[in-house]
Amino acid sequence: MKKSGSSIEDVVKGVIKDLTTRSGPSEEEVACLWKLAVGEAAAKHSKPVSLKKSLLTVNVDDSGWLYELSTQKKSIIKKLEDKFKGKKFKEIRFRIGEIK
């Protein structure tokens, strides 16, 4: 009797294929390029936590840095797009949150 659906082997192969053919940057790549785009001081007070489609969500440790980075949003987007070579960012959303 043949079972309907995929075997576990097929599912695992599919997951591995998705991971190896993914077109987006890794979490480490985003963190490294974030530091290059905003500078050492701002990077100590902020951390990218999510990149979905063209929305980058960044945690910031206090309201002062949230304001500072928000005022530089257009410049940061341009720098990130230059460093990501072809990746477009529509928005960066800053929020107070844990950065460590």
C-alpha cells in the first residue's frame, strides 16, 4: 500500500535544498554589513533582528539611539543597498529592544 504525501527523506531533502539555494543574506552577513553601514558607535547600541522581504527590523537599546538612527534612515538604507549589491530595502523599522 502506497502512502500519500512525502516521506521524511523527501522533506529533509527539500529543507536542505531551500537552505542551500536561499537568496537572502544570512543573519551574520546582515549584522556585519549593519555595522559597516551605521558605524561602530551606533552598532554597539543597535542590532538587526529581522529581514523579511525588504523590511529590516532593528532593535535599539534606548530612545536616544532610536531617534538618532531614525533621522539617518534614508542614508542607512542607501549604504545597506550599496553593500548588499542589488538588495532593495523599502523600510527600516527601529524599536526599543534587547540587542545582546
